[in-house]
Amino acid sequence: MPATIMLQGAGSNVGKSVLVAGLCRHFADAGLRVRPFKPQNMSNNAAVTEDGGEIGRAQAMQARGCRAPTSVHMNPVLLKPESETGSQIIVQGQRFGSMRAREYGTHKAELLPRVLDSFEIIGRDADLVIVEGAGSPAEVNLRAGDIANMGFAVAADVPVVIVGDIDRGGVIASLVGTDAVLEAADRALIKGFLINKFRGDTTLFAEGMEIIRRATGWQGIGILPWFPPARFLPAEDILDIKGKAGEARDGAPVRIAVPVLRRIANFDDLDPLAGEPDVDVVLVEAGDVIPPDADMVLLPGSKSTISDLAFFRAQGWDIDLAAHLRRGGVVMGLCGGYQMLGTRLDDPQGVEGPAGATDGLGHLRVETMLAGDKRLTRVTAHANGFDRPVSGYEIHMGRTAGPDCATPFLTLDGRPEGAMSADGRVIGTYLHGIFADDGFRRAFLDWLAARRGRSGAFGEVDFDSRVDETLDKLAAHMAANLDLDSFARIAGL
């Protein structure tokens, strides 16, 4: 096996995903074949891999840090929440089934052989594998059958570095407390720790580092200052999108309102839009009103479409949306959002939750049947109204048909894809990732602005290049502030 090291967190959202991406880029630039690995992830933000499956979006970003193709084995178990108590289970890139949390808790140990199999496959083509944990190993009530943190580390005999987030406060207690609650066999695998998201003079925490070292016996890898350009990296959590969209952009030529569904999925569609200086992306939270001055309402993907449609109506957003259309606005639905815009949704087999059916919002004359195999593929289509190619990916189940499909938004492999209303103001498509296509994004935003007699500097940022430039800056930032030689030694390099 190659050299291997695992980053675990003293809590959730301490920055592990971004740190692994930066480490991947640093060691790849040093000439090593580096690969990311996350035994178990929980996210409705998924990426389609080159080998035809799906993994967490963060692992796709980490693979990009390695300059390596994505693989289903980089994230062998992906949990996609469908309700407060249950998730769809993706194993090695393919749908395994749906389970309630309690049921999954009794079955997850059975998945460890599949996880270790993927780990071995990833290691065949690597000099260094950087593993990311999930949540925190301090959740010792979940230790039995664990495959995400110490359960995996022990089974694969991988050394661990623990990450503490000083920005949220209590970092000494979180790190020392983690050491205190772990069993001896788990504790023995932790070799070091680092502090993330520090604002200000890092020398002020020198005593804190020593306190943690004395209490735990772990080696200090360093203190990483706050890294503002991280906002340019693809978001793994809707909270990351909120941070980007929350920037004041009063007077922007284009305003796009996005209702935040409870099971919002593949919200990385919003990243390229939130990165446009002349676009104001407004995330509409539960209880809020869709702003009446929005140029477009964007209905995002959903992991539980019928349930999220009920949630949409419960907020009164169906009334807001109808008013938006009466004022001459544009509505676009992506994947689940597209299905909601039709006249009916049927889920006879309970693909996305309890079996059932419901009327749609009725703004497109289409009906959707949630059945059949999940479609997972990267594609290039033709945007009919803009007469230009657009790249993206499909990750959905369901078949949609109806009169408005005769006016397709896209042409894909010679067949119509998506639908548009007769006046062209209501658009639906299954294709995700289209706004990451710089040329299409520019043309689409130009069209939106021109409808209101405005203009803006759209599409001037190369989205993909900016992500790569940010990964380069992140790698340099980490190299300048952390002891990466010690990190490499812990990994076994």
C-alpha cells in the first residue's frame, strides 16, 4: 500500500474537505501520485465520475487537486438524505437502497469490506492517499460499526491527524476532549493535530498549541490562518453557498432568487452564479418571501422532490412564483425543480420517499414518473435558444414528457431535452452544471439582463481556471504555515 494519512475533525465543518484538497495539490505538485479517499460521506451534493458513478462533490474537488480523474472508489459510501431519519445509500457509485438511520446503523459494518476494497483499488495507482473522515471521532456513541472515522482507521491501520476549528471557539477543549473520550486503540493512531481558520496573529496561540500537545501527546502540525479565497472553491455544504450569496450586491444588473428546499441537491449549480460580481444570488429561506424584483427564480435540484414540493407550497412560494410570472419574470427548474414545474409527479415505487403522487406547480405542460434506472453521465448538449454548446451532467431518476417537451431547452445526442413554455419564460432541464460553462453562462445572463434593458460584465471569470488557481494558492498557503514535512513523515513518505 502507498503512504497514507487521515484527516479527522474535532467537530463537523472544521474544514477537512478544503484541507485535503490543498494537501492533494501540494503533494501532486511535488511529483507524487496522490489520491483522495473518504470512506463515508453524507451529502446531496454529488458529482458524476469518469467511471460512471457518483461520489461526494468534495471528493471530486479533491481529485481535481490531485489532477487525477474521479473514481467511484474515492468515496465508496455516500449517504443522500431523503428525510429527517432516512437516506438513499450509494455504494461504489451506484444506488444500493434507502434506509432509515437506525436501520443503516445496524448494516453499516457490513459495508466495511466494500470500503476496504475501494481503498485498496485507489492505492494501486498512488504514492500517497489522503483520507478524509466524517463528522468527528468524538461521537463515540457511533463507534460500534463505524466506517467513517476510527473504525476505518483501525481496520486499515492508517495514522490520523486531528483538525480543530478555532473560529468557532473552544478549540482546546474540543481537541483535548476528543483524546479523552477515545478508546486506547483509537487514541494510539492519532499522531498529530492542526488548528484551522485562525484570524489574526498566530503567535498568540503558541501557548494553546503547547497545552494541547502536553495534554494529548500529539505533534503540532501548525496553525493555518483564515483563507478567504476558499469561497471560490465548489461548495460542499449549502452553508458555503450562503456565505458567497450573502455578499452585498445592491444594484447588480441581474438578481436571481433561489428557494432553499429542505432536501436541496446539487446546489453547486449556484457556485458559478454566486461568483459573478454582477449577479445578486438571493437564497430565500423558509418563512421568507421570494423577492418581487427578482429577474429569475431558480428552482434547484432536490433529493426528495414530492416532499420538497409540499415544503415549497407550505412557505407560500407557489403564490410568490405565480406573481413573479405575472410580472414578466423568468423561472428555471433544474432536475427536481424541473419536475416540480410540471402538472404532475408520480412516485409509485417510493423512489424518493413514501410512494405517492401530487399535482405539480403547473407552469410547464409536462408530467414526471419517478421510475427506472438512475442516469449518471457527463454530456455536451446544444442550447437551442442560444445556439451554442453547453456542457453539464445528468444525475437523476425519472421520465418527463408532455406537450412543452416539443419546445426543448436543449438538444442532447440528437434528442430533445428539457422543456420551455410557449413564451420561453419557464424553462426546465435535467442537466446540472450548465452555469459552470463560461460561454453559456455569459449568454444566459446577457439574455436575462437584456430583458430588463440592462447589461453587465458576465462570464469574464473562467470558472474552472479560478478553481485551479485557488487550489494552487491554498497549497502555497498550507505549505507556508504548516509543517508539511512532518505531515509527510506521519504518512510514511
